[in-house]
Amino acid sequence: MGKQMTEMLKGILEGVVLAILAVRPAYGYEITAWLREHGFADIAEGTVYALLVRVEQKGLVDVEKVPSEKGPPRKVYSLNAQGQAYLDEFWGTWSFLAERIDQLRDGGR
């Protein structure tokens, strides 16, 4: 992944992860695996875990510790009402920006 792609992804990764959690609860490795399966191959697990700490601190997700067959319990994240409101705002912002960028690409039409 090129530097430009990496920088752009940093700006939207929080919204992408919240969108994943809007579909179903998941733990960090599941989120990383989903991202990699869907073309975000260069996303480091550490990046996802740091982001999950931030969204938890912001109160956007609920966390449940679930027993694991291997090692300590896993933290399973689910989107809460505050997180859904944040995600809705993210999609609104995304739509606004995408429309403007498409207009620029099309010569300002």
C-alpha cells in the first residue's frame, strides 16, 4: 500500500471499524482478518487494537470479556447507541466528501 493510501486510510479507519461492528460484535483479530480479506492487507493488528482502545475510551462501543479456548478472555466489541450516532455522522460526512471529490474529478460539474 502506498503512502498516500496509508494516510487516507488513517483518516477513515475508525469509521470502517465501526461499520464492521454495526454488522456484528467482534474481537480485534476478527476485525483485522475482515479488513485483510476485503483488501486492506497492510493493516497491522496493533493499529486495530489501538483504534479499539480509542473508540472504547470515547464510549462508542460496549465491551464484553468472553472466555477463549486459547489464553485469556477476549474483548468482544459491539457498537452502542453513541457509536451508531457517530457512524451515522461518519457516513454523512463520507457522502458529502465523495460527492465533492467526484465533482472535482469530473471537471467541477
